[in-house]
Amino acid sequence: MGDEDVDGKCRIMSACSSAKLFLFMVPLVLVSGFVFVNIGPKCPTSFLTSLSTTHISPPLLLSSPSLPPAPAPAPAPSLQAAKEVSLPTSALSTKVESVQGDKNRTIQLNPINITLVSNNVTSTASTELMKKRVTKKIDKIEFELQKARVAIKAASMDDPVDDPDYVPIGPMYWNAKVFHRSYLEMEKQFKIFVYKEGDPPLFHDGPCKSIYSMEGNFIYEMERDTHFRTNNPDKAHAFYLPLSVVKMVRYVYQRDSHDFGPIRRTVRDYIDLVSDRYPYWNRSIGADHFILSCHDWGPEASFSHPHLGQNSIRALCNANTSERFKPRKDVSIPEINLRTGSLKGLVGGPSPSIRPILAFFAGGVHGPVRPVLLQHWENKDNDIRVHKYLPKGTSYPNMMRSSKFCLCPSGYEVASPRIVEALYSGCVPVLINSGYVPPFSDVLNWRSFSVIVSVEDIPKLKTILTSISPRQYLKMYRRVLKVRRHFEVNSPAKRFDVFHMILHSIWVRRLNVRIREV
């Protein structure tokens, strides 16, 4: 991808220029220096489903490259065996209790002993006085979060809440009332501290005019936000590490070198810096911290530091369970290709009565899924329009707006911007992938407004789509129009849009974490 594709600034955007819900709950608890996590035998369909019954389900659960490289960390703690390591005085030993299947077993999850060398910062920054102050503050924060948990749990039995902007309702949501209450509780109290350390372009910066646009849009919206952002870390429920993997790939990675080391060192050095300068990372071993990345290498970059990948909340476009994405802990976010940096001309489409094409796809042949799709359907059926290259004079957006269903196969990675493009166009998306967790699936029931097809069923595509009755298709179409508000990028952000849905997903994961120090 060319530099012009990834270097668009959100500040160019007009309004930027001026500047499955949580499982209730056996949470992560840090008590007397110990972290307790109970993980149930099976990840449920959604957070919301778990809250709609009386059953208590388990939780789903950088400065710049000029920083001197930190020593490589020890291997990530194994969940297969228990062992102890010595810890720096500023760190807390941890213990994880895991329930797997029908058996209980206790495993040690030990923080890695990392020598901090970045910026000549020493461990004296985390003084006993600061730790006492943090302890008092965290008790208040946890009390506030517990009140939110109680209110959200009770929402299933309450009447719907009036809302001047939008009241979630319908089968698009696993539990609309619980989601709405959780969203309102988020608006009422969720506070995020954005670390100020690090300089652009690697930190506090990101692309806004490319397939990776969510990185830049989220960073810039957080930078200028006054509602959720706090400048007082003692009042924060979550901590944002404002790094951009896209920018690291451009400025740190040596093209065609196949050496991921510089990116790993940059991420690791940044976490070493903030963990030594502040007590908050060590307090939770990163469990109340989060990153956001839309680059294909985001998951790999997150494991540059073992606790970032294993403990922290990772908001990723590449939400692939086969690549260590954990729906209980991590957040799937949509991949949105904003070529101009705005939604102008992207949202809208004709009614179903003037959509003559049954299904449509056009795109490059890469990854394991698309070759199968083209092998079976390329130029072979007038109802299933599948092309490697569009015929001359054919408009891609017009083809989507002329189609009832839009095929969204995975490419090199599981995420595809076609999913959001389909929603914007009023075209029912057909997800064809393996291991992909769709965005906001803890709240949204994707099967109510999309079609999910396994790779093995690609030869049966026409049979699957034509078996959907006209009445059912119309229902799905109307649900697409309603749910797409959650995928729209606005500047400034609007309630229930993609920025707020990402925040809500992070809020939900934070509700699954309890931190105490005594």
C-alpha cells in the first residue's frame, strides 16, 4: 500500500480540524497481590444471552523508536504448568484460577521480570506513597463499577429506557435492554486515561484514509474527547496505549526484511516506559489496559510484551481465533476503508425491489478462501456475480447497491472491509471465513441480519441464498439499515456510532475485571 494510502490524517476531516454483553460474572480479582480469574467451560454465544437468564455465566473474559532496546523478555507464562519467578519490587505476583471443563485447576501466571532501561527511568518512580494513594482510588473505582454491574444485570427485568437519540430494539441484539443499560452506564461513568508518552508518528497518530482507518480515527477521537477521557489516571477505569502498528510498519519495519524485531522492541520499550513511570500497569499486570490495531500484524505486535498479549484488552480488526484472539478478553472491531476520510457518498442504497442481482463479489485472489469462491462461481452464473476484475465501465459501489446479498470472503486475513461496505449499501452481508469473530458480536446477533457460510459450503451458495424467502430477506434488509448506525464513522463522534461501540466493547471487558490491593 502506498504512503498516500496510509498517511491520511483525521485532522483533515472537517470536525477534526479543531483539535454476548459482559458476563455476570466471576471476575478477575486482584486481592492482596493475587489475581483470580474463573473461566467457564465454554464461551457462550454472547454476553447478552448470559444476562437474559438467571444462570450466572463465566466471563469472556510508545516514546518513539529512539528509545534504547530493552532486553528480550522471558517466554510468556505457560498455562500448562505452575512455576514461580522472582519479581521486581514494583510488580505483583499473580495467580490464575481456571475452570476448564468440569474440573478445577489452579495455575500460576507470573509477571515477567523485565529490566527497565528506557529513558533512564528507574523503579523508584513507583514509591510506596504512590501505591497507597492508588490503593485508595482503586477501591472507589471498583465500587462504581460494581454498581454498574448490578444495574446492568437488572435491566433484563426493567422496562425499556427512553432515549432521545436511539433505543435499541429488535432481534439484531442479543438483549437490547441489557445493551442499552450497559451503554448508558458507560456514558455515565467510564473514564479512560490516554498515556501522553510517545511522539508521532508512532504514537498519538494513525491513518484515516485507508483500509486501516479505524486506527487513526479512534486515536484522534480519543485525543480530543472530553467526555470519556480523563487527565487524572487515578480516576481512570481503563488505560489506552496510543500506538499505531500501521505507522510502525511504515517507519520502523525495514521493507522485505522479514525482521519483526524493531516493532517488537518499540512496543516493549513503550510498555516498559509507562510501567516504570506509573504504577497502573503493574497494579493489574496490564489487565485494565488496551490497544487498538487494524493492521494485519496487530495481533503479532501485541505479543511483543507477553502481558500485553495475554492480559490486556486488544481491540483488533484481525479477530481470528486461530491466531490467539480471545473473545472473552479481546474486542473485534470493524475494518472500514475510508478512501476520502469521511462517509460522504458511502451510505445509502435503493430498496430491495430494484436490486436485480442475487449476490455479488469482486476482488483480488489472495488467501485461502477467495480462490475457492472464484473456482466455483467466477463468471458462471448471472445471479451470483463473482469477478476477479470488474468488467470495464462497471462501478463497484453500484454493483453492491444493485445486489441483495454481498459476498464477504476473507483475504489474507479474516477481516474484510466489504462487510461494512455491504452494510453501508443496504446489502445483506454474506460472511465466508473460518475463525472470524464479527465486530461487536457480544451485543449484535449477526445471524439476524447477515448470512454466515462455511468455506466448505461455497459450492452451495446459490442454494443457500435462494432458500431465504422474500419475507425473511426483507426482514434482514431492514435490520441492516437499523444496525449500520453502529458501523458509521462520524466526526465528531455520535452516540451509538462505531467509536462508541468500540468503547462499549472495551467497557464490557473492563467490567469483567476487578482490581483490589490490600
